[in-house]
Amino acid sequence: MDNNKDSELFVFKYGGNAMVNNDLKERILRAMCDLYDKGHRVLIVHGGGPFIQKALDAAQLESEFIDGQRKTSPEAMRVVETALKGEVNSDLVGRINTMGYRAVGLSGKDGQTVIGKKRQHVQMTAEGKEKIVDLGQVGNVDRVQPALLNDLLTGGYIPVMTCIAQDASGNSFNINGDIFAGHIAGALKADAFVVLTDIDGLLRDINDPASLIEEVKSTEIAELIASGVIQGGMIPKMEACIAAVREGAKSAYIINGTQPHQLPRLASGQKIGTKITYGTNE
């Protein structure tokens, strides 16, 4: 298949419990590869929370979560990196290659594709004051250098990336997979950044599947967070979508990854999940 630099690029963020069910994993990967067969370029970014937790338990390293973020010690960082690169990434690459494609496993470290920086987490005290909380080796994306990824995509490969990066001094960081993927999609000017989750998209009422918000502008998201429509784990997903469209992706989507048969609808322009587009405050 000739997937040239002008063909549409889909950047997928894949993670969570959809990675644990092997049958679902195969169907999701197959659906992504079907887009490749139709002439599109495909890049996959993955996390691996369930696998990280299992590896930390096996190493008898306790996890402390602060505002939903895993505090990562140097010892834990080594375990996290081994789990993400040695188990999860290798498994996905192997499965895609077995299907007859050419997948390449990467982290942000490879080719200095993603330069990370230590995350300064701000927490509000009971007195309403801000304080900086040290999360250890938890990072943010400082910048993306997409040359290697562009070369791989133009060469017909399917890059499979995990959310590890390092700074200029060689310090390794575990970066939230959604945010990592959003910056990748933006830097590559993706036609679509697609976040796979376990619900149909952004719901105005989490208990009402019929309350799906079909489209939202990036400038409207802050208000939806403030009003409580967007909360919990949906916040970093929406922040990732903002980063993607702000930095150059044409659009972003939150869709139900447990229904991979829907993915072809993305390529045909049909409505699916929640679409996020760039908006200004003007």
C-alpha cells in the first residue's frame, strides 16, 4: 500500500481496559489497519495503566496517587518503562506485524522525538492557597520533533508509540498518554486525532447516553469543565484534544473504542462520537 505524505493521517490514542481484553484488542488493531489498507497513514499512541499497576505490584512498589496522577519514584520509573516498552509496546507491534503490516515500536526517547520536562503539579490547600506537589518522574511534553515519525509514516510503516520521554539531561519521565498523544497529533498536523475510550463520547449527562455532545469548539471546553460536564478522566482527554487542534491537527474525536467497527466512519466523514475543532475567543 502506497501511503504517501499527502494521504490522510489518523493518530489514535489507545489505552485503558480495552487493552486487557485480547479479543477486543485484536478487533481494534484490525480496524486501525483497515484504515491503512484504504490508503491512510496510521500512528498509534498507547498507555498501559493496568499493566503498570500489575508490574508495580509484582515489584512490591506502592503507588501513591495525587489528584489522579501516579507519583513516580526512580525505582517505579524503571518498572513503568519496562512494562510500557517491554510488554505493552512489544505486544502491540507483534500483533500488527502478524497481521501482515510493518509496525515500529517507539517511545518519545527514540530519535529525540519527544523532549519531556518535569511536571510541576499545583494543588490547592484547604485554605485556598496553591502549593507545588512533587510527583517524581512525571512529566509534560516540552516539544515534539516529528522528523523520524514523518519518515516512518511516509515509508509505509505504522509507528506505535508509548508515552515515555526524557529531558536534555537524560532524566526519564512518564507522561500522561492522552496529553502525549495530543501533542504528537498536533506536531504531525494530523487530519484526525482519535481518543478511544469506553463511552460514546462527551455526554452532557454521564448517566444519559442520549445526551451526547456531537461537536464542541476548543474554546468551549473550559466552561464545560467548570460546570462539571467534563470531569475526572475525561479532563486530560479533552485537554489532549485542545493541544492537538491548537498545534495543528485538523480535528479531534472522543469515540467509543469498544466498538471498533465504527472506525471506518471516521474516514468517510460520518458523525461519530464527539468532534473537537479549534475555536478562537474572538
